[in-house]
Amino acid sequence: MKKLLSLVLAVAMLLSMTAFAGAEEPIQIKIWVAEATVDFTAQQVEAFKAANPDYANIEVKIEPVGEGDAAGNMITDVEAGADIFGFAQDQLARLVAAGALEEVEPGNAEKVKAENDAGSVAAVTLGETMYAYPMTSDNGYFLYYDKSVVTDPSTLEGILDQCRAAGKNFYMEINSGWYQTAFFFGAGCTLTFDSNDAGDLIAMHADYASDKGVTALKAMIATAAHPAFQNGSSVSNATNIGAIVDGTWDAAAAKEVFGENYAATKLPTVAGFQLGGFGGFKMLGVKPQIDEAKLAACDALAAWLTSEEVQIARYNAVGWGPSNLVAQQNEAVQADVALSALASQLAFCQPQGQYPGDYWSLATALGDDIIADKLDNADDAKLLETLQKFQDTCEGYLSK
């Protein structure tokens, strides 16, 4: 009897120890971030664990998958995808439709709204629901210029004339659907698409074919016709630059070209309206989890990696511009000429949503016609007809 009792107790103890060991098994989390931030992210994960003893036993694997590839990989196989991943704002709708994003925990959502700029908050929100944590507010375009050439960057007409007077070029890529919106959105036009739960584009909201659209198109035609104008958006591929519409990714090249005359600011006005455009944001998403404990850990880690302190540290490490309002006021961030210019411009921009692939080709064709002077002699009726055709073609891209 004693032997049997001992055996029962031994088995019970073994089961108890096994259950305890199972409870103590570390939570395994996979993170995808851009290659340039892998080491930085690893350091911040360790800082998170040190600051949060409850999560000290998590095991994190960090893989270099950039924002341009993460969404496509997640949609292809959500189960095999990362638990936390960085992506760009134009991928939000299709990730939600694919079931690849967990809603942001309500308490965290309120904190995100309070602490980040309005553009980045809008970029992580679909309908009334927040699906990701803003990480940056630094993808957009603005004006770089040589301040010895352009002494007044307030109007595009003035910039063009100042460049011509100095024998310099002004660059802007008007045959790009991304840069082109500077004119149309600035003039007050709309071109957006709605998608359903399957990610299909089901509705379009557009008024390019309007008086506002004609005003924008005329401004583009006049810009392209100016002797100082050159089509382009890369400092490295430009020559004899007086000014260029470009982004933060070219800041180092712009500093080298302009030297002590390096300057940057928001886009100018043209034809009496402020140039607008797309604003771009990077964010961290959390994949839905069966295990509530793992979901809580992922939420806590994603919130940490997008916090004020980490956004400042990320700027110092790799130069990514913060979305956090306090981080944007950091001395080093404020001293960054390009980021300050972008921050000013983003006030006049809207987040880039989901657009059909054919839109970009259509916009290129419109810009090519302008550059080729095909619309130079067109009256308002002809310009309106051109924009109506453009708009109708975009509507034809909707899912049937």
C-alpha cells in the first residue's frame, strides 16, 4: 500500500512539475522590421524586458523584412507571418481585410490618439477602429533649395523665376501619381477609394473633373512650360539644381549638393493655393493571437517600440522622423532641416490610402502629355474633358 501511495504521489508531483514548467514556457514573438533597424530593435526589446519584469521571459526573433514587403508576405500566409511587423500606411486596408491585424487595445488606442500627430493617427485608423501603432511621420515630399538662388520660396512661380534668373533648374516629378497630387489635392480635389472586407476596391470618391481640377491642371501645365522646369525628384539624378521637390531619404545628397546654402521648407503656393499631396507613415501592427497572454505581450511590446523615448532613440540611430508629438519637439529632431520642412508640409497632406495599380500608370500618362506640351493650347472645356476621361478611367478600376 505504501508503495502504491508513493507511486501516486510521485506521479502527481511529476504532473505538477510538468504543468508548472508548461506555464513557465517563454512566449515566442517574431518581429519583422526594416534591415536598417534590426540591431536597434533588438536593443529596444532588451530594454523592454528589463523595464517590464512580467515579460522578462519572452523570446523574440527579429527578421529583416522591410515595410514594402511585409504586407504582401503577411497576406500570403498570415499564420506563418510575424507577430509584430512594420508596414506603410497604404497597406492598412488590405491587411485588415486579410485578417492580419488585431485591433489596438482600447487603452493603448486612447494613448496613441493623445500622443501622436493627427496624420499618423488617421493613417492607422480604418473607419472608427485603430489597427496599428504609429511609428514614424516622415514619408512625404517638400522643397529643398539653394538659399543663394531662391531667397523667397513662398510661391512656385517665384521659385521658377529665381531659378531661371540664376541659370539653375527646378525639379519636380509631375508625371508621377504620387507627386501629382500636390496640385490636385492642393486645389481642393479628392481622389480616394473604398475597399470591402475582402480588400476589393468597391467605391471611388473623386472630383478631378471640376473647376478645381482645371485650376490644378493649368498650374501643372504652366509649371512644365517654364524654362527652369525639369521633370524629376532625385537629387542624385539632377544637375544644376536651384530647387527640387523631394523627400527625407535624399537629405544627405541635398546637403552635399547645396553645401552651406542647403535649405528646406514646405511646398510653396501656386496659382493662389497651397500645394498639398500625400503624407506617408510607418507603423507597427500586431497579428491576431489565440493565446491571450501572447497577445498582451505583443501589444505591450508594440506600444514600447513606438513610444516617445524609442521614437527619439530611433531617430538618433537611423534618422526616422517621429510621429509622437513630444518626440517631434526633441532638440535634435527640431534641428533636422528636412524633417522640420516635412512636418510643416504634412499639415497640408492626406495619408496615402489604397490605390489600384493602374492609377499610377494613368497618372504617368497624364504627366507625360503635359511634359510633351500636348495640353498647352487646350481651353477649359478641353481640360475638363481630359480630367473627366481620367476620372472615368479610374472608376473603371473598381472591382466588378
